[in-house]
Amino acid sequence: MQKILHVSDNPEHFSSIGSALAQIPANNTTPVIIEIAPGIYHEKLTINKPYITLRGMGESSAHTVISYDDYALDLMEDGSKRGTFRTYTLFIDTHDVTLQHLTIENASGDSATHGQAIALYADGDRLMIDSCRLLGHQDTLFTGPLPEKERQPGGFIGPKQFAPRINGRQYYKNCYICGDIDFIFGSATAYFENCTLESLPEGGGYVTAGSSPKGQTYGYIFNHCRFIGSEPNTCYLGRPWREYAKVVILNSEIGDHIKPEGWHDWGKIDAHDTVYFVEYKNYGPGAAGARPSWTHTLTDTEAENYTYASVFN
């Protein structure tokens, strides 16, 4: 039996998404759907209770917007910088959560003056993001967990800095995600299907920055997606945040904003032997370039391992 909560300007409903989430018990075991009326909700939110669905009730995802504007270069009260992992607009820190027909936005501004700014920080298992828009610039979507170790002291300051690193499975369906630098990054097993990934016209960038841990079977899979951008020959499909990054792109349209080499090694020569950057039956002007020798092309048989059913079993 599921429970439905409502967020709107009706005085009998919750006036904010945060107040509706607060009414759900910490040990929740009942599916709860929070139906959110169209509008712009200036809220910084955490979902840390399972079996919750946030559902926008507008005609499209553009009509129900959750927006906040924290950013990495912002100075805290003690004079330190906020850093990447405290910038999120929406933070999922549990399992079995669904987002539907929503826009999640980090509205802080361009990456040159604001640095990293996460719209959605997703860290959990069995997460579904369905028909949503994720808007930002640098680091729009973080698919946790964090890598095991930070490269610079204080680099992981945030809500999961000392938490166990547990791989979660995430499914992104019919979504639009935009950004410039590393705008999809992290360690999760994340499957993107029928999604549009737009590289913003800000002088180049990288769609993905994977950090799959050694031994993890799957990292990022993009199937039947569209990679678009307006500035020809300026962007890469990805680069390795960590040396065992895994990104597989198949049956997808790749625009001419992607450089002929497609992939960047981030100056990590040793990663040539460990990363798994793979393509299969992609098309479009950006799919025709000469890729580096350390990237791969799937065979028909190998491609069968990257269907939705195969990845999520």
C-alpha cells in the first residue's frame, strides 16, 4: 500500500518539498509518492529515506523545477571554499528512490567563475531518474560513491567524506543532462537510455569523468542516446577521473562537437592499460573520428552484455 503526499499552494497541502520529506519516518518501509505541483522550488534537499518517489505534476519536466545555487568557489564562514561535494541541489543518500518529470538545477552560473556545482548528487542503489532535466555547468551529475582516496587534502569534504564506498545501480531514462566540464562523473553503475547529453558552448569540455573502482563489472553505459553541442570539434566523450574508469557508448548519435579522437587520457599514460572506453554502432559526424589505440570497439557478441537486462540482471 502506497502513500501519496502533495506539494502545492493549496493550504491543505505541503508548501515545500522539504516539509513533505520531513513527514516521512526515518525507518520508512512504505512506498511514498510526493506529487509536486508546477512551479520553481528554491530548495536544497536531501532524500535519506528509502521508497520515495518525487513526481512533478506539470505537463513536462520543465514545469516543475527544483533549483539552488551553491558552488565550489563560494567561501564558507571559516574562509575555506565550499568545495564540490557540498554544492548539490538534491542529494539522494539511500536506496529505492525515483525522480519523475522534474528539473533539478544548479543555477549558480558558469564554471569559470563558480567552479564545480552539482545539481544531482545520487548515491544509492536502485535509483531511477525518469524523464528529468539535470541542468548545470561543471559536475552537473555526480553518481556516487566517491573514489576510495582523495588526491588533494580536503577534496572530498561533504556528506559522504568518511562513509563506506558502496557501488549503487542507477538508471537514467529519457533524461536531458547538460554541462561543460565532467558533467557526468562518479563511480556508480549507471545506465543511460534514450537520454540527451548536451555540451554547453563554453569553449570545450568533457561529457564524462568516470571513477569506476578496480574490479567493478560496469561503469557508465549510454544506449540509444544523443550527444549534442553547438561548437564543432571542441569536446571529448570522456576522460578518466580514476584509472579504471569504464564508459560504454552504443547505438548513439554523436554530434560534430566531439573531437575526432573522442577520448582524453587526462595525462594519465598508465591508464591506457586500465581504462575501458568503448563504442559500438554509434553514428553521426562525431562518431567517425580516429579513436586512440587504447580505446575499444565492441563485437556484436560483447554488445549483448550491455543491454538493460544484462546490466541489471
